[in-house]
Amino acid sequence: MKALSIGLVNVRRMIRERSNIFFVFIFPIALVLLIGVQFGSGFAPVIGVHQSDDGRLSDAIVSSLQDDESIDVRMFSTTNQLTTGVEEGSIQAGVLLPEGMDDTAASGEPIAIGFMARTDGTGGQLQSIVGAALSEIMSPVGAAQFASAETGASFPETLEVTTGLSEQFSGIQVDVSSTGEATFPDTLGQFDLGASSQLVLFVFLTALAGSSALILTRQLGISKRMLSTPTPIGTIVVGESLGRFSTAFVQGIYIMVLTFAIFSVNWGDLLGAVLILITFAAVGAGAGMLLGAVFSNDQQAGGVGVMIALGLAALGGAMFPLDLFSPTMQKVAHLTPHAWALDGFAELVRRGGTVVDILPELGVLTLYAVVLLALASWRLRVAITRP
């Protein structure tokens, strides 16, 4: 009972700490929302269009782009607004439709259509989409120019004929089939990917941040005073372990429940998700307690803990999907417990797995937890009993 009381004191201390209101309870949910909005399955790149004037060709190009369901089209009244939107990143690409396209085509002159995109985005893919739309609309223009020159008919008349003929022929049809398993299936919700990665990131970060509380407990002599009472050293160590575990577990449960309630995040098999959280929280508890037992300054421990937590999160795939890592980096990533936890969540959420399917991940996480808790317990015993 004493060990449990020590653990509950640590949970109450975390909840009462004012700074935790933002960093523990608000910030993780805000990041899930941000990642879901920016990179979730509901995201469609935005292409801005500036149409200098109305005309048959420019109207047809705009209509073709708007019919493409893979992109969103936003109209801009000036070239400067369009350019600024691309530079600031509010749109991913821009298309400039020049003035007098119909007259230019009728005269036989080439039409210069502008395209702009940031070099660090999806410009290449969007250029292909725009190019396909332009090709569809502009392909009858050359034939109309030739027919107008040969027959003496007006360009609008010949363009009407060639456009009608081009619509009668569908051209080459390409049947595309997919093999293998999709990295991110269509059933994956907009916020599902970001929720699991943020849970792994913040559970471990919260556990390591708890090392500061453990150091303060030692600095204030609370641990030694407990040892002077009929409280065995083992009870104190178990209690502090429960304290680190409880704070990490409460953080994880909070993220799971709130993301499900607000964003309808799918966590897959509930038992499997909770088991991953329990084992990973135990890993974080061991790491946090080891940090608190090794360091004697809470500020140093806090700074080192944040660097370790963020570094392991980046390496383990909590900031960038593991599936997009190179094969070599994936092997390196699995030296961290984060990668194994994320693999477990991926099995449950993306592939509909059960507890049986994540037994390897649970086994590795349990091994991490046992080793870290054993080392931390030994080091904490030394730190408390040392004169």
C-alpha cells in the first residue's frame, strides 16, 4: 500500500503542476490536430489560378482543373496575390493563364502559360497534373489552326469541330493495377497516423520529465526520511517506479481517450493498444527513473531528458513515418523502443491486427522495460542509501 501511495503522489504532483496543463494536456492534442490537417488522408494540395480574362480556352482549362478530385483549385484576382500565396506556402502551386488566349491561338502564335511552385514541395507532381489538363484542352488547337488556314473558316468554327472530334476518341486507355500492401491504406483516418506517433513521443517525454521530481525528492531528503520510517528500501523503489509509470500511463490514456472522442481516431484492437501503452509506459518509467537516479541536478536532468526524448522520437519514427525510412535507417530505428511501439500500433490500426499479431513488439518492449527498470532500481537504491 505504501508503494501505491508513493505512486499516486507522483500522479497528483503531475496534474497539479501548472506548466503541465499546456505541455501534457493541450500540446499533444494540438499537434495531433495540426498533423491531421496538414498531412492526413483528407489533405488535397491547393493549386491557385489567375485568369487574366474570360475566354473559351482559359475557361476550359479552369474547368478541367476544378474537375480533378485530387486537387483543390483557388482563384486569384491578381498575379501578385498568386505569387505571394506560393511563396508563403498557403497554396502548393500556381497557374497563370495569359490574356487573349483565344486570339493568340487564332493567330497561330504559341501560348505561354505560366506555372510556379516551391522547390521543397510537391511541385513536380502538381506540374504533371496541370500538364495533363492543358494537354487535354490544347490538343485540338493545333488541328483547328491547320484547318482554319487550309479551309479559310474562322478559328472558333474549326476549334469547335476539332474539340468535338477529340471528345469522340478516348485515345489510349491504360489499366492500372496495384500489387502488394499499401503503406497508408485508404481506410486510415485523417488523424490516425499522427495520434499514435504523438502518443509515443509524449509518453516517453513525460516519463523522462518525471526524473526532475525524483531528484527533488532526493534533494529535499524525503527519500531518506521515508527510509527512517518502517518503510523498506524496496518499497520506496517500487513506489517511485509506480510513480514514473503512472504519470506516463495517465498521459497515454488521456491522449487515446481524447483523440477518440474529438477526432474519432481508430486505435484498432483496444486490448492490444492498451498493452502497447502499458509496456511502453514501463519503458519510459525505467528510463525516467534511471535518469533521476544518475543525475543530482533536476535542471540538468530535465535538459538531458528532453534531448534524449526528442532524439529517440526522431530516430524511432515518431516525427516521420517509419515506412518512409530507408531500409538501413529502419534497422537503426529499431534500436529504439519507439519504433517497436509504432510497429505495434501500425499492425493494429492499418492492418487490423490483434494481440496475437503484436506479440513480437510486446516482447521487445517488455525486455526494454525489464532491463531499464532493473538498472534504475539498482541505481536508485545506491543513490538513496549512499551517505
